[in-house]
Amino acid sequence: MGTTTRIIRIGNSRGIRIPKVLLEQADLPEEVELQVESGRLVVTAAQAPRAGWADAAKQMHTSGGDQLLDQTHSSIFDDQEWEW
């Protein structure tokens, strides 16, 4: 469903009123991301920080991409002074 609305002044900013019907159809959370595309303002649900990292780590492990790149070397401190 499309609708027409006006851009209104809100303090030093500007905003739009989004009809309840559109918000319900979009099922947006309280926090959203705004992006600009050619002649468009796109509103999407905000992604949680680190969203998808667990799945990416599992996939990396499955493909063997989680191996150390450098050899580990112990120091004199590690061998003689470190206590657990």
C-alpha cells in the first residue's frame, strides 16, 4: 500500500509521519536504519551489533578458515616465570 505524506519541520530537523497501517505492514522495531538510494530514502530494521557472527564463525571453522596464521613461540617468561 502506498500513500502520500508531507515532510514536516521538527525543530532543526525534518521528518515524516508514517501511517499506522504502513508501520504494521512493515513490522519495524523501534530502532531503524536509514539509507539513501537514488531518489529514495530506505528505512530498514536496525541490525543488532555482531548479528550473524556466530554462524559466520561456524562456517569458518567448517571450511578450516579459523587456523592460526603465525606459529606460537613461548618466551623465557612463559617457560620460567608464569604461574597458573
